[in-house]
Amino acid sequence: MERRAGAILRYLVDLRSILLAFAIFNFTIVWMMDAEIHFTCAACPWYHPWSYLNEPTILLVSSLFLRARRWQGNTIALLLSGYLISYFIHILLIIDDPVTALRYEWKITRMYYPYLVGSWVSQYLFTLIVFCYSALSLKKQFLSRKVMAPGGIEGESYVKAGTNQSFIPNDFSS
């Protein structure tokens, strides 16, 4: 029983699980904030009208793929979070004075979003964390693979019985 409790605790303390929990919390908060808006405006906040292609949804999908612990999941998480980072840079390049805009954004964030979740800037801070973690996980997975060079690591190759063809044995056990 102790082993199982320890395994569950390790699963919950894992950074991937923490990022997924934060993504679910972030998605829920923004969804609830959107449900409270009952007016139409010319310059609505970034999360209204609701779309399943907004930042919290993309971050939730990215965190789900990151939690999969596969190189394909890490690649998709890296691409999705990279898309959001490039979109943020694109928005900053469009604005006349991005430094002033970000300064005022932080003032508004401190006034209306004391817990930081749900603000526009928090989406991109979380995106940066997911991007860095997926890049490091992807790097770790590719560096831990055993790569065999032609001719083997020491330059040796084996000859199949009855033929003159040489081949390199593959070790797929890892």
C-alpha cells in the first residue's frame, strides 16, 4: 500500500502534473470569466467572445500532450506553445509602444486579477514555462536514445550466415 501511495504522490508532484493542473485551473477561470460577460462591446477583452482556439484552450491541449511523456507529445507541446509565443511577439510588434502597453497591462493585472490567473500576460508566462519544459524534455529524450553509427559503435559489423551482406544489430530493448 505504501508503494502505491508513493507512486501516486510522485505522479502528483511531477512538474508535468502540476502544469496540467494549472492549465485546467486556468481554462476553468477564463471560461467562468467569459460566462459573466453579458454585454457587447467594440473592444472586448481577449477572452470574449469565447473560442476554443484561445490561449487557455491551446495551453490546456499543450499541457495534455506534455503530460503524455512521449517525444511526439513533447513535440506537439513545443509547437503549440511556440505558436503562442510567436503570436505574442507578433502582437507586440503591431503595437506602437509595447513597453508602455505592457506596463499598463501589469497595472490592470494587479488591480483586477490579484491571483494573476486569467490575465492576458499570465497566459504568455505560462506559455513560456510550457515551451521551456517541453524543449528540455524533448532534448533529454533525444540525448538518452542509443544511436548506432554505421558499422557499430566500435566500427564492427556482423555478416549474415550464408551471405556477404553486413548488418548492424538493432537494440530496441531500451
